[in-house]
Amino acid sequence: MMRVRTTCPYCGVGCGVAVEATGDGVAVKGDPNHPANFGRLCSKGAALAETLGLEDRLLHPQIEGRRASWAAATETIATAFSRIIERHGPDAVAFYVSGQMLIEDYYVANKLMKGFIGSANIDTNSRLCMASSVAGHKRAFGADVAPGCYEDLERADLVVLVGSNLAWCHPVLFQRIEDARRRRPDMRLVVVDPRRTATSEAADIHLPVAPGGDTALFRGLLRALERHGARDAAFVAAHTSGVEAALEASAPFDLARTARETRIAPELLARFFDLFIHTEKTVTVYSQGVNQAADGTDRVNAIINCHLLAGRIGKPGCSPFSVTGQPNAMGGREVGGLANQLACHMELDDPAARARVRRFWRAPRMADRPGLKAVDLFDAVHADRVKAVWIIATNPVVSMPDADRVREALRRCELVVVSDIVATTDTAACADILLPSTGWGEKSGMTTNSERRMSRQRAFLPPPGEARHDWRQICDVAAKMGWAEAFAYADSSEIFREYARLCALENDGARALDLAGLTALDKAGYEAFEPTQWPTPKGARGGMARLFADGRFFTPSGRANFVVPGGRAVAAVKPDYPYTLNTGRARDQWHTMTRTGRSPTLARHIGEPFVEMAPADAAREGLRDAEIVRVISPLGEMLVRLCVTARQRPGELFAPMHWNDAFAARARVGALVAPIVDPVSGQPALKASRVRIENAGAVWHAFAVIRTEDFVRWRAPDTAGYWAKARTRGGLRAELAGFEGALESIHALVADELFAEAIRPAHARAQIAAHANAGAGVYSRALFIDDVFAGAIYFARGPVPVARSFVCEQLGRALTARARQAALLGRPGADAPDRGAIVCSCMNVGAKEIAAAARAGCASIEAIGAATGAGTNCGSCRAEIARLLPEREHVPA
């Protein structure tokens, strides 16, 4: 048995993973020795083994849809790049890369573009999630650094979460906080979020801030800190600049004005201010709700200002803390993956830095000005100013704002190269050349997590087909463009060593990112590398947990800067588009589902796209829970299931970002989002689009399960105007709806379409059972191959009342006559109780099982866990469990 220690490929927590590979497959567990997670994994990490199949993998290079050799593909790319550069200049070429890449991949991509092609037109999908933090850090600290570490979350007496549904998006960090709260009951948690989320339900105080109100909230807090004597006068005087200007700008934000601009009750604000003022050990954690805004950088600096005034930085339990969305978002920033950076925390507008990097790389032509940031980059593609783009490990046709225009831009672009592990993404459909990349488990390199901790991803599987590492693809193209010597790396360890040397070059503490202690790391040391935080200066025995303890910052003056935020940024209300659309993540899915969409376990919790809406708004619009609705913006529209919930505030909607054309009919939320960006960071405002919502007019609904070996190519019957599919064990499940035809006449046609492929190879052994209740408008058909349940479809005029978990679990089973009848009706008998909607994906526990345990006397989350297993793994379902208790606990969830 082979055991490999590696790192999770999902969020920026950077959890360690222990993989055991045997002849029977792969077992994934948390690495108990990794300092990020100490053995705990979230639901996504725990299900990684389910994502390793080859069903939809891109296995060979393709040119114009035809299989090609690597030599032909790289030669075609190199020749086209060289021709375009010669005719139109280096800025006619661009790279769009990803926080899914490893440090070594990112490093060579940045080196090729900025030092050899000679343009800074390389940007990353981290622009969509972390650019405002980068800009805010640089304005305040002089460098893009997270000052604290995860241990601070446990040592703090107050944790403030701003724009972060940590319980769902970074579950392992949230459980570290909750463990600390159980050990120290006096520890407090405050959540600042417009929505009532799983995170806010565990909070001592939830501040339901209005969209655009975050900066006002922290300007009000800054004023309150000063007025109540919470300034650390010695620290501010010795180590900061600009405090008086910041205080003067915040002076108008008394409690009344702050309450007015944030729409938070004054008494709730006063409680929060008092708690912050009187709690020395405070950590403020912020994420996409802060960053993804037209004033995201100002929000970051408004938070940092409060920590600087109170001197709560650089000390245990004290820090402003940005948590990143991707596993290597931090690493990409370090190597210069953003268009306005150079490399290794050196700046493009610094002639000495450019000369240093050019000399080190022996670069023929060095970019000397910032390149195009993500939104501008795809605008330039659309306008034919960028004529060739190489997209690596990301899916911008889904994730970018104004996503339909991005797709149009790629379709009209002269050359689109896409490197990915999957052949069927929305972006891959626009590619002229597809290059097969290695994925998690096959590639080897470094990532950096949110606390500046570098960890190794290690391979435990061979590359499938002709897949190649991203860094190798880039180096092969560079070689064919004439720069073979500069890109002649034998393996990823050589690239990392070069990167460490560049970080150390002429540094001597001048730059925060110092890897001088790793410049001599040989291949054996690289393979055995243990998780380490940077900086690691020469002679250091390990990394540094916290920065700025000495009060020295990386600005020219050596002082931290207070920054005066600009005005309030709120999307203008348009009468035709009365709602503010917020976007974000669902608990068990990731980005555009190219990995998590392969897992049946992760589809249990939420299997289709949705939009959340407040009950009062739904009543006013005449909409009912679980209907199919159309959400429309001036740019596009989507079809989704409506979820009417009191967790959503009136006037605001929420929809997840994950679903795309591979999994649903029309569910790309990016198609609705306007390409409005923060003027400082260039980060898009993804959480404040103006939309309207209406009933889509479905005249019939259906739920289907079907055995299939080809999930990827399965498409819903043509009669279904709405569909969303998800994997289940042995096949798939699908939600369907139609906008034409009478249910009485159309249900048989739809069922025949659904079953056709499954019946074809086993026609003689296939049996179809039917049930109809025409008066109630309920119909169902079930397919059996011999006695094995091979599929079913259930129809109703409205949302289908079927025991979905039960039906999915019957798929592929040989059933008795009684069980066949239960499967046909979609309702279990007394001998097969219905789990209900799945709450705990890890342990496959449903709402009805939890409710039954509660009725049997389980009065706490811990008791529910002991009885059912729910909530005992990653813990991200604990808030949902609490909702099902007879008398909800006001305890950490």
C-alpha cells in the first residue's frame, strides 16, 4: 500500500491530505500532521477520491476538434504567437491563468509572458476573488501580505467575519474557531453579512449589513474606537502614517449615520462597537463579500484602519485576515500572476526591480507597464486588440462577469488555446487548440495557503493518456519560440529553486517575500518538504507565523498607512430591475464543478441551481417556493429553482456561481453580472447586480433517475425547457420542467425519450411500469431490466413531491415486487424509511432522520451526531442540524 501526503486542491485553507492508493482504488483522509487542518477535511476534501475517474477527461491534444500530436499542437501555438507578436506587438497576446495552478506552473507562465514575450498581459482568476485584498494590503503595508496565521483565530477573544460564509466556504477554519469557542465560552463571534447564513446562525451577533455598507460600518467603528479611547497611541505614533486624515474622514459616521448607511439597528451596532473596543485580542476575517465590490479595496483598508488604530496587528490573536478562495491564490500573487505585478513582490513600475528580474532571467525584453486585468483583457479580445489568448485551468465563460460577451469574444478571437483536465467545459467549447493537463493526484508542486504556508501537492497517480503538467506545456511552447535554454527545467523542483533564488535576490529583508532559506533546497529536500510559512530568510530554521510584530512595514517610510476610503459604492436602483443579486458558493460545490460535479456524494445536498428570495418579495411577485423562475438582468438571464427563505432579506436575491451549461439548461449566473470593477484593484463587483425575477411559466415538472455510463453526454429530453442534472451512484438524477404541452399527453413522450438509451441494449429484458392519477396530475414510469431498477421519471403540474434520496438509492438494485411498486410511486414503505433531503453529505443523513432522532430525545447537535453520524465529519452541516432541533440551540454550530 502506498501512502502519499499531499494538499487539497480546493480552497485557500490548504488542508493536508493523506492518500492511500491500493489496487482497489484510492482512500482519502485528512493529514493529522498538517498544521492547517490537523486531520480534518470538509465534505469536498473528503470526497476527493470520487473525482479521479477519466470519464470526461481531456486525454490528447486537439487542433480544431481533431486529435493531434503534442509536437503539432505546441508548434502551432508557438508559430501563431510569434507571427502575431511580429505583426501586432507583444500586447496582442495574453494569458489567463488560475489559482488552481501550482507555483511552478504560475512562475514559468509569468516568466514567459513578462520576460520573453515582453508583455504583462497575464492575469488570473484570482483577480475575481483576491485582487482587492492585494491592493488594500499594498496600500496599508507596502506589500501584499497576510499579517497573521490560523492560530490567531483560536487565540482571539473576538473573531469578526466580514463577507464570509466561513462555515460553508472554509469549513475547516470555521470548525477550528468553533472548537476554540467550546473550549473558551467567553470567546465571541460576530458575522457581518447581508444574508442569514450557516455562519451567521452560529454567531453571537449577526450584523445584516446592507449591500455596499461595509465601508461605512468600519468608518463608524474607527470613529467609535477613537471616541472611546481605544487608540494604541504609542503604536500609532511610532509605526503609522495618516491617522488624522482617516479619523477626520470618519468623524461624520456617528451611530445614527452608520446605522442609516448600513441599515443595521443602532442598538446592534452599539453592541458590536462596544465588543470590539473592549476586546484586545481581535481578528477580523474577510473574504469575497468584501473583495468582490466596486469599492472592495476601500473596504479592505477600512478594516485594516481599525486594527492599526487599536494596535491589533502582529500579535497573537490580533490581525486583519484575508482568507483566499483558491488553493494557490496566494502563490499566484507571489510569483507575479497578476497583470499589475512583476514577480516575487517586485513591481512593474520600479525600474530597479525590472532590471533585477531581467538580469536574473536573462530576458530578451521585459514588460515595463501593467498589462490588462481580467475584465479589460476579455474586452480587448472582443475588440480584436488581443488576437491570441491562452487560458489555463479556469473557465471564464462561466465565472467572468458579462459571461455571454466573454464567450462571444473567444469565438471571434484568432487563436484560443485552452489547457484543462476536462474536454467539455463552456470555455473548452470556444478553443481552437485544447491541451490535456494533469490534475490533482497527477501533478507535483507547491501551493501557498491563506496564512502564507507553502505545502506540497504530490502525485500518486500517473498522468492519464497524453496529459502533461502545465509548466511543461508552457516550457515546450517557449522552447519552440526560441527560448529553450531559459525554460530547460528537468522537473518542478528546479523551477521552485529558481523562484526561491529570485525571491532572495538583493532582498535582505527589503521585501516581505523572502525565500533565501530555501534556495539550496535540492530535489530530495523538495520531495520531503514540510509545510512552511514564508518569509524564510537565510539561516532561518522555519517560517514566520506573524509579521509586523516589530512595527516595521514595507512602505518607503517603514510605517503602515491609514487610508481614507472613498464614497459608498452601491449599484443604482433601476425600476425595471428592482432586486440586488448577490452571488457566491454552495456548501458542497466548487467553482464551475469540473471536479466536484463528478462526485455523487457532493450532489446529495443541493442538486440543482437555485435563487433565494425573501417571503415578502415572493408574495409580492406572486411566486411560490420551488417554482422554476427566470432571473433577468440587462445583460442576460438564467433559469433556476426558487427557494423562498427568511434567510434572505427583502429586496435582495442570492444565487450560486457553480452551475453551467454542462450541468443545467441556463444557469450561468455570470451572464447576468455587469462588468463593473473596483477602480483600484480591477476586481469585478460580483455581488450587487440589478435584476428582476418572474415565473418561467412551466406547465409540467419532473424528477428523473436513470442508470447511465455516460453522464457527460447525457442530455435531457428535447421537450424539457428546464433541466439540471447531478450524479448519483450508478447513474444520474435530473430535475426537469417543460413550458409547452399538456402533461396528460406529454408525459409518456418524455418518459420514452428518457428511457430510450437504457432500453436499447437490453430491449428483450426491459419492462416499464406505469402509474397515473390524472385527477391529481401525477404520473410516473419506472424502467426495470430484469428485476434491476434502471430508472424512473415522476411528473406533476407543480414541483414533484418525490422521496428523492430514496429513489436514488434504489437505482441499480434488484427489487422485490413490493419494492418495485415503492420505486414506481417514489415513496418508501414502512420497511424503508425516507431519509428526507440530505443535510449531512459526508454521512448521508437526511432531514427526516435528524428530525426522528430529535423526537426520540436528541436535544443537541452532539446527541444528533452520536445517534445518526450527522455533523461528525467536517461540521459544515451543523447549522442546518440546529434548525431541525425542537428548541434551537444558541450554541456554536
